[in-house]
Amino acid sequence: MAQSDTGKVSRWDQHGREHVVRVRRTGVQRTIRCDTCGWRRGAQFLPWLKAEEHLAEAHQATVDPTAA
């Protein structure tokens, strides 16, 4: 049975709304899905970078809540 891991990338837009893209890994396959708009994509390489790019381009969400 393949191991399944999940993670998420969250960013805030200029209006204070949080946008989340979830990264799911099953074996070597990675799928990224946006909770805000339902956008979905397979990503073999750099799924977190692609998630950040989607958030910035589609939702103008660039503020990282983990950055102090």
C-alpha cells in the first residue's frame, strides 16, 4: 500500500483573507488543490512552489502567515 502524506501552503491576500492550497502525496504522485477556487493540478516536482505561484497569481495572496 502506498504511503499518503498531506501538507498545505497558506497565504493571506491584501483584504486579510486566507487562501490555502493543499499538497497531497501518494507514493511518487503529488496533487495540489486550492481550497478557495477548486483549482487542481498534478505536480511531480516542486509542488509547494507551484502552490505559492497559484496563490500569488490567482488570488493575489502573498503574505506568509508564518513569517515573523
